[in-house]
Amino acid sequence: MRSIARARSPPRRSIRSKPDFTDTSPWHPIGPPPQWSERDRIVSIDPFGATVHESFSDYYDQGYDIRPSIAITKAHLQMPEIKEAMAAGRLEADGTILKEGGNCAVTKAAIAPCWYLPEVAKRFGTEEGELRRILFEQTGGMFPELVTRGDLEVFLPPIGGKTVYIFGEVEKLSDEKSPVTARVHDECNGSDVFGSDICTCRPYLAHAIEECIKSAQEGGGGVIVYFRKEGRALGEVTRFLVYNARKRQVGGDRAEEYFARTECIAGVQDMRFQTLMPDVLHWLGIRRIDRFISMSDMKHDAIVSSGIEIGERVRIPPELVPADVQVEMDAKMAAGYYTDGEIPDEAELGKPKGRSFG
């Protein structure tokens, strides 16, 4: 009976099947702008990742397993905040970028990380061998080739990627004569998706989308880059533990203890780094951001130091800040967070400058 059952079972398929990429090419081509060939501009993604089959068709035809690391498609955004902005008269439908029903047309790209180790090491100011050793250790030895195969210079790290949302014509982002509005946003599932009111993440994201729509309607370009760095790259478990500690501590939630609550749980205040972040902006061909919708000093400094000019920095409007978030805002502004208003006394809060938020 067992032999009959085995005989009647369907044949096992190979775990590694060769995918069929027919009709999966980018809906809208991006690049190549000059930055793609400028040394050190792009080290953490493959700029040709969306067109690998066109670029390396001979190898693919020979049987090499070559897969895209970037996918570009078209979509519509539907957010209640967009409809609210239309109802309030801040946005108006134009029929192309923003439709009457509140749908917003975008071009979006999903990008997986692809690190060129020699240049990534230079970006961090370390030796390539040291970078390889640390990556090997911090990934639990999963990738022995990091230390045994120095000839393999590209590493696909097992971390989250990023999604790019482009408003208006893609070419406007690389046209230095067209104004560009941009936000680099780090993931916050609780707020971005479920609307938790303990932080400003979704309100700031929605505000940035509104500003990007306006920029595109005025003949410029708008872009949101959404990074997967949940909970300051510490994860949701740590984030929720910190929430509990902040609310339950003696004296309640206080600005002067804002950073300490994370550090006492995680050992650090923030695990995000922005060193590689500007690569995606260079991939888009951006030379100048006219309106940067962010208050983060570290994001701003990383972008400017990479050679991209930033004009105006735009803080979140006070009316969009939930009441439960004022403690967080006071702590961040005292720590060097950009604001065009009154800065809380740093000495009183007792926190150093140089934090990266918003």
C-alpha cells in the first residue's frame, strides 16, 4: 500500500524553480542619471536591479539564475487624509495626479538591498575585512562566504528594503529646473497602518504625501522613500516595551526621560543609521530637494554630506501633532530635532544632541 501511495503521489518539484519574468519589466523606466556612474554615490543598491535581464540577457539565456532586485510599477494611493485635504480645500483634483474621488496616481518602486562591500566599508570608514568579519558574526555565521570568499564583493543582507513612491512625472526628480519635495520615512507599523496616536509617524507621512501632490501639480516632482526600520530599527517588541515603561514610570511620561526609557531596555537609544540612506535619492537622479519634509538632523546631514542640496526644511504642522505626542516632540527638539519654533531647554531635559527622528 505504501508503494502504491508513493507511485500515485505527484512528482516533487524542484525547490529552486526558474521564474518566468515575462511582462514584469518596469512600468516606467528610471535612469540612468549621471549618479549611476559617479563613484561612491550608490553602494547599497544595484542601480540596474530593475533591468538585469536586459543588461545581462546573455547570461540569463545561458541558464544563470539572475533575478531583479528592483521592481517598478504603477498604482493609486487611497488615504482618508487625502480626501480630508480635498474637503478642506488644501488639495484640488486635476484629473491626472489627483482624481475626483481622491485617488492619487503614483509610480512606485520596491528596492531590495544589494551591498558592494568594498565601497560600503569606505562609507563607514572601516576596512573591508573588518566589515566582513562583523557581518559574519552579527548574522550568526549564516554567510561564511563573507570571510572565506574575498572575491565575492556583493552581499545581499537579510534586512528589509525600501519602497519609493513618486508623484508626478518621474523625470522631474532629476530635472534641476523642477522643484522637488521629498520625505524619507522610517517604518512605524502601529502609526502608519493602524493610526496609533502615541507618535507623529502617520500624520507626518500623510502631510508629506499632501505636499508631494502639491509639488507635482505645480510642475515639479514629489517622492516618498519608505524604509523598513521598525521601532528605530529595534523592532516592535522593544517599541511596545518602551511605551509601557514610559507610561508606568514614576511621574508618568516625561520628556527628560524619553530617551532613557529606550536605552534602559535596548542598551541604545536608536539602532538606525542613515549612512547608506541617500543612495536611493542618487538612484533617482536627485541633485536638490527644494522642500525636505522632515525634522531629523541625521537624515538632513546624511543627505547634504552625500552631495544633495536641501533648500527648505519643513516641520510637521502643530495641529497635526496628537496630544499624546507632545512629550516626544519636546524631547526630540531639545536633542537637535529641527524646528522653526521655540526649542525646549536642552539642559533641563538633559539629553545630548544628534538624534535621528522624523
